[in-house]
Amino acid sequence: MATDVITPQATPITSPPPSPAEAPAVAFLGSMSTTVSVNLEAKAPFPAIQALFDHLDAHPDEVAKLNATYPHRGVIKTAALHKLESDQKFTIDLSPMRNSRIPEALRQSLDPHGLGEVLDFFNAISAQYVPTILSSLSLLAGTDLSAAHTSYNMNYHLCDYNPNTAAPESSNGCGAHTDYGTFSIIFQDGTPGLELEETPGTWIPVPGDATVVLTGWCAVILSGGRISAAKHRVRRAPGVRRLSAVLFVAPDLDVKLKPMGDSQPTRALSNTIMRGELDVKTFKDVIGKRWRYREGNEEMDNADSLSQDNEIENMVWG
Ligand SMILES: [Fe+2]
């Protein structure tokens, strides 16, 4: 793959499609963000992902063992089984750190049911694409972002937009939000549902077979606003199962979130940001509380007072 995975010169999706011979590696999905569709050779192992969800659904004992490897928040999230208002999906939330805690016996038990293939996939993807995408984003940012990404702070998510949730007719697969980290690569199983907010309140569907690179809040801040991030959501169709695999990449947890490099921000950022008082770990904790509420895994006192992104916008912008 070329090093310029994401370039400002890439063809907007609204222009006429090029002939297959000169198809670009990248197409922007909307004019208001740096979200792009990328032609990656790698495809996510969806049969293995489905097998893993189905195996765990039938083996609660193994779910308990897997969750025990990360007792703080668990690994498998199934709040949608009993919460009508939360995102109607199940997730498996892995990371290199969490994977290293899975006992050998559990690994041997789950590997033939998809876990082995899934972890091999994420490990290969992160080695193959993360440095390349970071260099492309650095071009957009006008500064080298890799210095803030030395420890590969990554999460691996599997999502099962399963018809058998508490609210089978609900169209809410995943509520509108902007990712917190630097970028996310979303692999889809061919089923539509992912949508990007083009302008406030206007949603554009992403083709179900597209592999998408989405930028997040940390990219916006580190680039001084030169990188923009898209709000997105997932809509469900009743009775239709949809699977996705997402690689999240964030800066190192101790990085102070402020514009890197010497250029002036393109938009005024808050004093907290400009003084370098907000580190990635704190930012993730604040956002994480919101997303766990949306996913149904945590209660909140003032959940309705501000939307997830409004609160973050107040924290970020001057
Ligand atoms: Fe997201």
C-alpha cells in the first residue's frame, strides 16, 4: 500500500467514480471531516467473529472467565440484552494488554472458536497499517504525530448488532458520537448501517462493504484543528445482523493533549488544552463515562444535561 493513505488531494466521494484501472486507494466520505474509505487488502475474518460471538452466547461460563481477565469493566458487553434505551449491540472489547491477561487454558479453549483468528487479524492490521496511517495524518496535521504514539495505545472492538436484543425493533445500533482517539479503522461485514454526519442533522450512509478510517478528538486537538473528526452512528434494520471490527488508535496515555508543532491552531482551543493541562488518560476517563452510559454499562446522574459531544466540545474549544 502506498504511504499516502490519506491525502488532502484524494477524490471526494461526490465526484464521478473513476474507472477501475485508476481507482484511488482513498476516497473522502463527506466534505466536513477527514473520514475516508480505504482500499485495504486485509479483510476482517467475519466468520470467525460470528463464531466467537455465537460460542460465547452458548457458553456463559467462558464469558465469566473472559470477563474475569479484566474485572474492572469486563470484556464482553451485553447490556443491550436488558436495556431498551442503550445501544442495541453486543461488543467484545479487547486490547493488547487485555489479551496478555487471558489465561493459557482459556486461550486454548476459545482459539478454535474464532479468538485466535481475530487476534491474529488485529495484530497484523496494527503492524501493517498504523504507522502508515499515522504518517498520512501527520501530513494533514503539518506536524509529526508519531512522537505522541510511541506505545501503541490500541483497542480492538468486535461489534455484533444482533437482532436479539431488548429492543429488537429499535433502529439505535450505536448512538451519535465522535471517537475520542486519534483514528479508528472500521471493518464492516457488508451490511449497511454506519452513517456519518455531513452537516448537523444530515446523515450520509457509508457503503456496507467499505473499510473506513475515522479520525477522533485527539487527532483534532494534536493537529490544532487541521484534522477534523466526523460524528457517526449505526442504525439497525430489524431482523438484520451486522458485524464490525474496529481498531482504535489513541496517543500514549501520558501525552498532554495540545497542538503539536509550532503552527497556530486553525480554531481557538480552550485554555485547559493550550496550557497542556489535559492528558490522554483523563480525557479518556471523561469521554469513557459518557460512552459507557450510551452503551448501557454505567449509570449517570446528569446524563441528559448535555450530549456526549457537547460536553467534549466545551472542554476542547476556546
Ligand atoms: Fe465510533
